[in-house]
Amino acid sequence: MIFVKTPEEVDMMAQAGRMLAKVMRQLKSRVEPGLTTRELDNLAEELIFSYKAKPAFKGYRGFPATLCTSINEQIVHGVPSKRQLKEGDILSLDIGLVYQEFYADMAVTLPIGPVSEEAQKLIQVTKKALRKAISRVKPGKTIGDISFAIQKHIQADGFQVVRELCGHGLGRQLHEKPDIPNFGYPHKGPFLEEGMVIAIEPMAVLGQPGIKKGPDGFCYQTADNSLSAHFEHSVAVTKKGPRILTE
């Protein structure tokens, strides 16, 4: 079942999204070599509570932290730890919160100091794929239009999309229908309707697209240990086009 929100509910989700965007900006400003991912997680939780919101991920399906911190070959759902960031790493921060019963969800990938040209390009291509996907968000378009835009842009630059993981609807639940794959065909799948809210999250890899579970039991990483990048926004479908709630 696909949930369509009222304008009032979308406005409430936009409040949650603005809070989350502020949290993300503060986290990004703190990222530097030598910092541990656990320190980032502690800060994320403190910031979310300061807005009188709640972490969306902590306790969800047993996940033990507020923030997902995925480094280099890790794609998503990395558990924060005592691991220190170092120059040359790339770090994905994925975070969600709940405010007044509504969820917001977003992710970015950041370079830690100078990184390789390939790593920098991977980050930029994945970020632009998200923008291209968002531009397809309007009533009458399909999920396939979004998925195809992601796949086409990422593969055109020589990278691969992660097929086993996908975006999703969200609202009063963190994961609602429909799924938003990062590959597909235009004009296929469910039609977008005014009032739908979706989390679009392209994930691109430098090597082969296969994935495996990481040693922490939560993280997914590339099967060939190649680099991965991940970006995400929560977006509402409106008659005027996309409304990015986490920007």
C-alpha cells in the first residue's frame, strides 16, 4: 500500500526535514582526520534531542546507534565505533529523525582531506545522480523514471549502481512503499501521485556492483572492497514538482 500525505502532513514532514538538514550541516562541519565515528554518533544524538526530536535509526531492527557511518568500501549501515577517520577516506553519513510522529531521512558522502581523483569523481557523480533523480519527481512520472535517471547517469561515468539496496517511501514509518530502486526502465512501475513522500538514495561503486554483509552484522559493503558513495534526500511529490524536505 502506497501512503499519500495531506498538505498538512507534508508540511510537518518538512519541519522534520529542516531539523535533520541542520543536524547534518553541524555533523559535516565536525568531520576531520582523527575524529572517531563514535564521536560523530554521540554528537548526532545530542543534536537530535536538542530539537526535541528522536533518532530514527537507534533500535530499528536492532541497530545500536543514531548515525550510520560507512567508510570507503562500506555502502550503508556502518555502525559507529572507535575507528578514526584518516586522510584519503570517504565517509557516508546516513541519518534519520522522528518529529511529531513523522520521519525524515538523508545521507551524504564526504571526502576526508585530500582523496584520490577517482574517489572525488565517484562522490560528485553520485551526488549529481540524486539531483537528476529528484528532477523526475512530479505527478504522472513513474518510479522507473527516477530509477533510470540514477542508473543512466552513474553508468555513463563508468561506475556501477548497487542493485540489492534501494530507496523507499516514508512518513509515519521509516520504510513505506514504494521501493525506489537505483536501476530500471522509464515509464515503468507505480505512478507518482501528489502527496507521496519518498527517500531517493543513489548508491554507486567504483568496482563491481556485488555486495556482502560486513563483520558488524549491520553494514553492507562492496564484495570486491571497492569504494562506494551514497546520497539521499526525502522528497515530496507536489503538482509544482519536487519539494526537497531535507534541504
